[in-house]
Amino acid sequence: MPQDLTRDLQDLIERGRDRQLRLAVTGLSRAGKTAFLTSLVDQLRHAGLEARLDLLAAAREQRLLGAQRVSQQDLGVPRFPYDQAMQALDGDPPSWPTPTRGISELRLKIRYRRAHANWWRGHTAELTLDLFDYPGEWLLDLPLLDHDFAGWSRTQCEGDGPARRALFADWHAAIADLDPASEVDETRLAELSERYAEGLRAAREAGFSDLQPGRFLLPGELAGAPVLQFFPLPGLDDWTTEALAALPDTSLYATLARRFAYYQQHIVRPFYRNHFRRFDRQIVLIDVLGALNAGPERFEDLSRALSRLMQSFDYGQRSLLSRLFTPRIDRLAIAATKADHVTPEQHVRLVALLEALLVEPLKDLRFANVPVKALSLASVRATEVREVTRQGRTIPALRGTDLDGDAVLTFPGEVPTRLPDADFWSRQGFDFTAFRPLPREPGPLPHIRMDAALDWLIGDKLT
Amino acid sequence: MPQDLTRDLQDLIERGRDRQLRLAVTGLSRAGKTAFLTSLVDQLRHAGLEARLDLLAAAREQRLLGAQRVSQQDLGVPRFPYDQAMQALDGDPPSWPTPTRGISELRLKIRYRRAHANWWRGHTAELTLDLFDYPGEWLLDLPLLDHDFAGWSRTQCEGDGPARRALFADWHAAIADLDPASEVDETRLAELSERYAEGLRAAREAGFSDLQPGRFLLPGELAGAPVLQFFPLPGLDDWTTEALAALPDTSLYATLARRFAYYQQHIVRPFYRNHFRRFDRQIVLIDVLGALNAGPERFEDLSRALSRLMQSFDYGQRSLLSRLFTPRIDRLAIAATKADHVTPEQHVRLVALLEALLVEPLKDLRFANVPVKALSLASVRATEVREVTRQGRTIPALRGTDLDGDAVLTFPGEVPTRLPDADFWSRQGFDFTAFRPLPREPGPLPHIRMDAALDWLIGDKLT
């Protein structure tokens, strides 16, 4: 009895304050953020009726009554374009929604029946779920806060493979004999910065992920502003810190350093201060299969980018983030997306690969006591599973429509469970087909394990 | 002798502090801001050599040594794209530069010889000239600060002519039976706002100028954000202020009012606070000829828009701006652009018409003791003056290339010196040809009275 009373009291307190959760979705570009958020909203909107969300306890117990979009709090953040995304999926032919740029937001009011109702609290309750979607590229900029310009310059261009280096060849050639002490020429500086930005854009096009500074790729209203006109300066090792600090304000070095500092102050910090530290939960989407497809150099690059990105969730005592801000994300999911692009028996292997890819960051997170779950999912399932007989054996296969509109029946192959080594790349390689969405049936979007993701991310708030 | 000493002392003080001037250029879209700034920079860069700037005392006296672009102060404001603009003018065929969007900035260091040098101060001096370019549409939003949402709703849609009203017909029909007290539907609200924004865009395309809220036309990173999703609500006259204030937070009225307030606070005020109040001098460019071409309804609309726009420069004691901020613009120019589109003897008439158009604002400005000068100019002269004989009389004519690339020889007609009345519109009308730039000769850009504008705006700082 006294125990029950304590629980009732806690519930009363919880009921008194706003029941509210801020869930953030991120991922590097093309990881599938827009499809994920669209599906998440769609599943919850259908929750009371025909949704298939058996892995979400509240839905399995038929306590989920439905969800409605309501007015968001921050009027200055674009609303997540759910309707446009659904239109694309409903098109003829269906197509993937246009990716969002920058941050967007959507507020859902979820109604559910309590697991344990009693005389003084009603049966039904509401949870306000604020959804945020932002580019994972913004998180790649966090380590930039840990450096001054000279330090940052040293970390850049290190460990680049030949393909990536080739994309920056133009810029490398142009800056080869720049003298840090020379008087700055504004016009020349703008040109060189544009070449650096071109390198970053080409690298993104070519499938690379570890790209800094992130805002160079999405300049928005800052296009042409000096804050986006700088680049790392190689060859600073010949200089002492004192010699660099003594250079005049109008020198190339001092100008670049000033812009770097402005970028830290006015681009990187505001995102963490105004948005990031207010998120309660986070899911990071990762297109592991896409990176496998792109070959060893890009896969290695993704691995580097993810290590950087995950630093934003490491609240260890020594961490930069804990020193600068006080983030409160108390539960994290990392998900390999597009699981429908391999056959079902490969899903376990896909999660194993994801965990192998993130082994170091996951160690740090667990050490810092941040609950984290790895899973594989498909936000909007674009294939159907079939069986084919080959050389007398029955093997699973996928049927779907490729991006050119041709019907495809394929066995995409085996996902490695460990980071592939050089031998593996040369022996096997990967070639997954990219599918477009299937024509839609009425009802909620077909998915794989969206319910598992939902259960981990919001399930405990629906009791 | 004591008098000389006083002057010397003043000079010493002036020399001690930074000699710096912040000059802002604005105008409604298509008024010619980009061409003006490009020409201004070009004239000053050529100032020491072959520039034709006889109306600028420092140039006439051969004391102007030249100008250089240097690093601007605010790293977060796009740099004015001078090089791109020159490339367009230098193209084959030459074309007008792409209009800038939003605010941009450029810093020039001007070197000149002092008019009166003496033993203790050097002969040469420097003036740092910060140039700013921003859309005149932003100034149209100033009056919006003077209203609450209900008051603003009442002022909108008033006095619209038939052509303008037709462009908003869709929106008018859609909101006809909106009830301010009804529960807000986010999706519907987004749709209706989009229709309103479509009306504004169509009105701008059709040559109208008096368009509020200005940011709806240049949303930038705020595209899709709720702050840009509102519209005036007609029919509020049936409601008392108390009844409106009593409506619940989730009502249509309260939602629109909240967004309007957010727009005031986060869009309109920051421009005045961060930029406008720091300008020292201002030139407002006006395409009077374009408006004459577009007919009576658009001309009337331009006149309304200009009255609104000029309120930003009226620092009378009762003025909104003086109450909210403390602007310091101490000299203002208003210029009718594209003077090269009429024959030279019409220029006096063009200025007379400009003054007639602005008669009320000019009265207010003079009363508020803000020095203001009206002039006509052509930033980049696109025509040559010829004489033709018609019916035995020699009349002036213009030779140039129209936008389709055809050579044209034309007498564009007479500019009225007063606001044209209904009779005038039906009797005569106007039909000026739009010209594209002439192929460039080496040297500075050809112009009309850029030197007069420069003399008024910066001449006193070059002594």
C-alpha cells in the first residue's frame, strides 16, 4: 500500500507538468531522415486503427489512440514537410520525398490509454512529441570547437585517400605557395575558398561523408559571406604559436583565423545552444549499405565521419560538449536504414556490421552511461521478399522497382558482419540495387522495425 | 591665427579617430540597386585615372587617388558580388547583373589628397567607406511595427485597385468564411498562407510595389516556418478588442496574432536594430520610368509604397523609428534611376516628377531637418544620344539595344512634371523601351550623374 501511494504521488506530479518529449532525428545526407520522419508521423497517425506496430508495447496492448499534428512552439523553424513527402510517396510513379535542408520541426499530440488507471486519474493521457530533423553534417562541426585555426588546419587533409585527394587537387595546387604572412587579397581569398567549397561539394557528390566545415555545403543566406570564406592552411608546422600570433591583422593567416573563430561562434555554437541541448532523445540514421556499395575509401571515410559525429552524444566528463553545454539526451538509437534492400536473414548481420562500424563510439557512450540501442530498419519498405530456386537450392530474393522504373528480382548478397578488410574488398565487393517506393496501398506506410525504434525512443512515455 | 589653431585642433581630433562612413543603398526590386553599387565601386576604383566625375569636388580637383576593396567588418553578411556584376556587364552580349537578394556589404578604402594640408598633417588621407545594399521591401515592413494584428489586418486590402485585387482573388475566396474563433487547423493555415504569398508574388511580377509582409517574398532559410505563415484577417470590425483578446490560444485569430507578433519581433526589428540604425548616409533608388510604363494603378501603388518606405527616414519626434531605435542617417539622396532611358532635356522633368511623387514624405523630412537631395541618374549608361529630323524639326533621340538584342533608335517621349491624372493616362500613356547595357569600352563604366550622387553622399568627407 505505501508503495502504491508513492507511485500514485509520482504520477500526480508527472500529470501536473506538461508531458512532453523532444525527439531529434539526424543522419548524414541521403541516410533517409525525411523518409524516417514521414513514416514515423504516418505510423502514429494510423496508430489507433490499422497500424502494424507490434514491437511498440502501447500499440500491441491497443492503448494507442492516435496522433494529431498541432502548432509547434518555435515559429522560426521550418515545419517538417510531411504532406509534401506523402504526396511524393503517393505519386505516379511513387518517388522518395525531397530531402529537407537545415533544421525542421513537427509537433504531434499522441493520445493513449494508461497501462494502469485508477480512481483519481483518467484512463486516457496525452504526450506532446516534438520531432526535429537536422543534418548530421552539423554534428561533424563539433570537433571544430576543440581547435584553434592552426590546430584545425593540422587535422584537415590528414589521412585522405587518393580519390578524395584528387577532388581537392585544384585547391591544393592553388594554395601550394601561399605565405601565411602575406597581405590578404580579399578577391583571391574568395576565389580560393570557393575552390575549397567546390572540393567539398564534389566529395559529397562522390559519396564522401567526413566533410568540414558543414555549413559550406548548405550556405543558405550566408552564401557569399566572409564567414564561409576560409579553408585550412597546410604547412603551419614550420611556425611557432608565437610567430603566428604576432602576424598583423591584415595577414592571410590572421584573416583566416578570424573567420574560423567567427564560424565557431556564430555557426557551430548557436546550433548546440539553441537546439541540441534541448533534445531529450535522439536517433542517428546511417546508410551502411550505401557506403558498402561505394567501396573501401568511402566506407573508411564514413567510419571516420561517424566517430566524429558520435562525439556529440558522448557526455563523458572530459567531453567537449559537457564542458560547453549541458545536453540532456537520455536515450540514443543508431539505426542502419534501408534494411529492405537486403533479404531478411541479413538483418542481424547488418546490425552486427553497424556495431562494428561504431565500436569505439559505442564503448565511449556506454562508459559515459548513455543508453544506446543499435537496430536496422526500413522507414518505407520498397521491396517484397520472394524465394527463388538456384542450382536446386531455395534462396531468398527481393522484388522491387529500381530507380529507372524497371522491375527487379535480385539476391543482393551477404552483408559482412565485421569491417571488411582489403582482401574482402578485392574478393567480393558489394552491389546493392537502389529501389524506388512501391505504389501505396491504403493504410499506413509499410515498414521494417519502425515499431522497435518507436518503442525504444518513446515507449516508456506511453505507460 | 587663433581661428586657424582651432581648425587645426579639430583636424587633429578627426585624424585621431577612424575616418569611416557607412553608406546604404536601397530601392524596391528592379530599381537598379545592383547596377548602382557596381558603378559606384567602379567609378571610385578608377578615380585616380580616367574617371569622369567632375561633379565630385575631390575628383575635379584631382585629389582623389583611388579606392581598394578591403576586408569587411561583419563576417556574417554576404559580400556585395562586384566581380560577378562586372562579368555580366562585360559579357557577350553584355547583360544586367543578377539582382542581389537580402543584404550585402562591401568595404572600400579611399585614398585622397587633403584640400588643405599643412606642416603637421600629411597630404594624403584615407576614408573607409562601408557600402550596404538591402531590399527596399524590408522598409515597407516598418509600419507593421506600429500595429497589433487586428490593426494591421484593417490596413491591408484597403484601397486595392481592380488589377491588384484580382491577383488575390483565390485567397479572398478561400478565406471568405473563416471564423476568427474557430479552432486552428495547421495544415489549412499553411495552405491559406501559401495562397496569400502567391498573391504577393503575382503582384510583384505584375509590377506592384506596396507588398507586405516583405519577407514573404524572400523567405530564405525561413521557407516553411510558421513565422511566414499568416495573413491579414478581414472582417474583424465586428469584434471588440476585448472579445478578440478573450479568444483561446488555439483559435485561428490567436494563432495568426502570435505569428504576426513573432514576425515583428524576429524579422522586422532585428534589421533596424542590427543594420539600419548604424547607417550614416542613405540613397533610395526609384524606377519612376518603369512605374510610368506600367500604368495608373501600379504608379499609384508605387506612390503608396514610397510613402511607407520613406517613413523609415522621418526622424520627427513623433516618429515610430525615433521611439524604437536611434537611427543616425544624416544625409539622404533619392534618385530616379535609368535616366539614360529618356533624352537629356527630360532629366529636369524626371526630377520634378520624382519630387511630385514624394511631395508628402519630403515635407516631413524637411520638417524633421533631415538633409535630402533629389536627382536623376543612370548608374550604367545604356544609350547614346542622337539627333533625328522629323517633319523638318531636329529632335533628340536615343540609340541603344533593346532586351531582345535589336538596335533601336527612339524618342521615348515626354516625362510629365506632375503626378499624371486620369485624363493624362487616357490621352497619352507612356512607352519607354528597356535597354540592355552597351558593349564596354576600357575604363570606368559610362554613367549619368553618378558623380553628383557621390558628391552629395561622400563629398564632404573628402576634404
